[in-house]
Amino acid sequence: MVNEKSELERILKETLDYLDEENELCCNNLDSQQIKYVHNLTDNAESQKAVLTVVITSLTKKILNPSQDIRKHQSKFDGGYSGRSLDTNVVTPFMKEYFHRFSMAESGWLTRSLEQPYPYDLNYGGEIRNISVKKSFLEILNDVEENGIDPEVYLKCILSELIKKLESVQKTLDDIEIDKELPIQKIISLLEKHFNTRGASRLPVIAIYSVLDLLIDDLERYEGKELAPLKSHTTSDATSKSIGDVEILDCEHNYYEAIEIKHKKKIDHILVKDVYEKFKKIGIKRYLILTTADPEIEPMLKGKVLKVIEKIYEDHGCQVITNGVVPTIKYYLRLLKKPSDFIRNYTRYLKEEYKENTDIKDLHIDTWREILEEAGIRLN
């Protein structure tokens, strides 16, 4: 196990060294068709994580054991091996550490289309929806087994393309120059444009986190408190032991305050009850429920919402506050000495989230860059 992990890290280091020298040796020993196979995998890395993981696992196995036919990915095959074990114990942990955005939660072999009890030859019948990805996956393994292509060449080419994919975001949003302080309303208008991007439910969470990150050291209320790291939007609350999208901890790392953020969803008494289930057994002082929809509660529901909030306070002692995301950010920005610092911080966390998981898409990064450029904010 140690040798397998260290071998992967050696290959990654050599790949990084090539790229640092702006050297394309990673893919030089592959022809144009073979490079196209690699690009089919890496261009679809977000949506085809399982296939990517299986290919990396297979190539790693071949590097470590050249006599192994890596198409025989189950130990029950004659001359086979357990691809799933190698993936679970070595490859997926490696991907989580270095390529978290493209990593599986557990194993690529948990995907039904890849766990079929047949070798990964060119006739493999697993139903991988993206036909070009399926063909590329099987052709790479066939190339290694039938044509004697060095598996390390393929693996380095794949890793180099994943690295470049991540670094492209760093280059597009690396340095922001703001010549003069922006009015708060201008900042809010930029943010609202970004929130209107397709699939933007994660953006308000990053925005609230970014402004609190700037405020937490300045407000007396948060003295001795800290922001908990952001958790993935796709991770269940039970799995992550999370009680909110944004969480503030006290000096003993107990929950002090939490925020639940809803995108384009109105607040009503049912929502408040559902949120209460997350923290009813946790000692917490304040809980905010924020939405990007109109924060005004429907007149006929106001009494019901108030009744639920009062009941929570009586039973639990937590003060529940409902509001809009934008009005809350506007209030927080007024407390900052330099509100424009928020733009830099939001951009920073946007990039970090992009690297860590697929909640943030290329579209969100590209749109934010365009919004900043239209506002006259220079990007180096």
C-alpha cells in the first residue's frame, strides 16, 4: 500500500516538474489519437469521475505489476485482481488529496456501469452514457495491454491535463486590481448578477462566508470565535455532522452560530421547522435562515412562522432570525472598513471551492470574470 501511494506521488511530482519547465513531455510519446483519448477523459472529468478513477487505478496497477492484465479488474477472474480495493485504499485517497474536484467519494467501482463482471476489453457492455469517454477508457487499456504502450506515459498525460484544468482558473482570476473603493450598492449589484447564473445555489453560501471571514476578527460579538471550514453542498448533513451552510465555533470548537442559506426558496413555517431538526439537539445561541428569494414572509404565514420561532426559543433557547441573503450582506458590508475587500475575498473562496469540488462550475468562474471586467475591475 505504501509503495503504491509513493509511486503515484512520484509520478505526480515528475509531472509537476515537467509542467514547471513548460515542458510537454508528459504527452509527447502519445500520438494525436491517443492524446484525444486522454482529452476525452479529462474534459469530462467532473461528470465522469468514476471512469477517470478506474483508468488511473488500472494504469497504476500496470506500473506496479507489469505482468497484470489490467482489463481483468476483479479478483474472481482467472488472473484478475481487485481494482476496487486498490482504488478504495490508494487511488481515491490520492485523488482527494491532490485532485479533490475530480475524486469519487469512495470508489469508481461502486458505479453500476463499471462494476459489471466482465473484463474491460473493447466489447465491455457497461452502460457508460458518454460514448466517447467509454471508447477512450477502453482504448487506453487496450493500448497498454495489446500495443505495449507505457502506462506511465498515459498516467502522466492524464495528470498533467488535470493539473492544467485546475490551474486555468487560477490564471483567469489570479490578481484583481481595484483602483478606488467601490460603493456598497455597486458591490451588491455585481453579486446579484452572479447569483443569477445557472446552477448558482452555492454562490450565496460563498458570499456569506467571504464577508464573515472579513468581519469575524473585528466584531466584539465574535471575539474568540472562528469560522468552520466550508463543507461541500453535496455532502449530506448527517455525513458531515453539519448543522448549517456556514458555522461559527467558540474557543472550545462548539457551535456558537450557524446560517442556513436557501436559493430562490421562500421562508415559511415548514422550512423553519425542517431547519430546527438540524440543531434541536445542539446547544447554539443564534441561527440565521437566509434566502435569495424575497425575504418577506407571506402575510398569511407570518403568524405561523413567528409561532414556530417563539416555540424554538422557549424549548431550546436559540434565537432564530430570518432574512434575505442580499440584505444581510449589505448590512455586513457597512461594517467593513473597506467593502471592496469583499470582492477579493469572494473571488478567493470562489477559486478555492472550484478546486475542491464540483459545486462551482466553469460557467460560474467565467461569468464572475466577465462581471468584474464589465465593472472596470482589472484582472492581471
